[in-house]
Amino acid sequence: MFLNGADGETPELRPSSLKGAMRFWWRALNGHLQFTDRTETRNDKTTVLNTGLKTRETLIFGGAGGGKAAQRSSFSIQMRPKEMSVEQEAFVPHKQNMKAKAFKVDSTFEVIFRFPKEYRVCVVENGKEIEIFNQEKLDALFRLTCILGGLGKRVRRGMGSIGIETISLENIYNYISILSPHYSIKNNSIINTFRGGTPSYGLIEKIEIGNSTELKSYLERISYATHTIKLKYKEAYEVSMGHASKGRYASPVFASIGKGSYIPVITTLKLAPERNKDIASLRIQDEFKDLVIK
């Protein structure tokens, strides 16, 4: 886990990084929400008909700025090291000369959430109070964040995965169902079933898991697949799989690994490149996933 402190080099457990990751996955599961509130004004009185994603996200995770944008998070996080050790690790497995300080594999730490006794986050729509977040949803979101992603650099390429339980497609689906009604299991995958307009950001489209494997070989497969497919497709790879040149576009494909004899998990987000959309290809994503998970 390449999760560094303020100096950018020393490994450090950062609650803000965990909360940021949880915020990312909450948004990725809520693409069915419109971004801003839908309101109606009658007789100089404005009523919120539907609360948008931005408002809900701010109420749950907090927001910076003045006025209504300033909002404290509805919960806090503390992270305590238990058995943590640091060593030089290969940042890119197929390039062993590229190493950096990282928390060693099988390091353990404790995560503590703090929130009010009767924890619930609510909005008012059409004069009625609606609960949008609670302890059950917080628990499910934390578990999904650990399963689908992780913490630190190169988290989309298998680094920084957090194992908290033995996983299966069914228990991933159960956690998702607590947070969103728009997913189902089909053909050994979890897929998005929402048929409305989709946002131009990383909405979860599909989740797949593989058979148990060895950690080292899995990370090497990810590294090899990234290298070979990038050479093969060049510019088309960048708009399909992410890039850091001429403006960053984070990869829409997450490769993580879960507890239970190391289970590969591949999560595909909505493909929404900011440029050269005409050459973006889902086939490139599928070829990458075939090399990694099969």
C-alpha cells in the first residue's frame, strides 16, 4: 500500500484518504441521481422536489466553502496501526527497479467510525423527511470500498487492497443493494440496470470476480496487461483505460484483490474520456480484463 503522508514519501495511514475513497464509491453507485436539486417555486416559496447528488453527498461527507456549501461530515474516521511494517516495494511489478516505500503485504490496522447515537442523514422532499444514509449504509459502503478498491497510489492496478472478509459475488451484491436499487446479478457479474440518463463520470457499470490466485502472480498479470495493451493500442488505450498525459483521465477499470485465498475483483466504470471519444473502445477494456482475471 503506497499511502504516503504530507512529504509524499513516508507511508502513513490517512483517514482523509479512506473518507475520500468512500465518497468516490458512494458517487459511483448513485449515478441514477440528478446532480443538482430539482425545485419548484410557487407564491415565492421554493420547494425541493428531488434532492440531487451534490446535496446528498455534501450532507453525508461534508463540503468546503461558504454558505450552504460549508458542511461538516456526518461521521468521522480514526485509523490505528496494529501490525504495520514498511519496506521498499516494486511500484510497477514488471519493472523491479522502480521501488518506493510502502506498507508491507499482510500489515493490519484498525478503523474506527464515530457518529451520533441515532445515526441517520435525512433530506426534506415535498415537505416529507426522507432518510438517505444510516449506519447500515455506512457499514456497507466501507466494506465495498475495501473490496472494490483500496488506498494509495496505483489503487486501480491492484495496489493498496484491503482484505476485511472472504468475498463472493453474492455478498458484494448484498452490500450494493443496501446502497442502490439499480444493480443485479447476471452471467456471473453484477451489472448496472439503470436505464435513465447516465452521468459523465465513473458510474459503476459492471463487477466481475475471478478464481483464487497468488498475490504476486496477480499483480504481475495486471502490470503485464497494462504494459502490453498500452503498446498495442497506444492513443486508443489512453482514452479507454486512462492516462496522466495532457490532462489526467483516471482509469475506468479497477483491478483489486479480496481476502479469501486472494480473489481478483474487476470493477468497470462508465467510459467517459474527456477527449478523443471516437477512438475509445470497450473491446480494449475487455482484452485487458481477459488477461488479468482469466
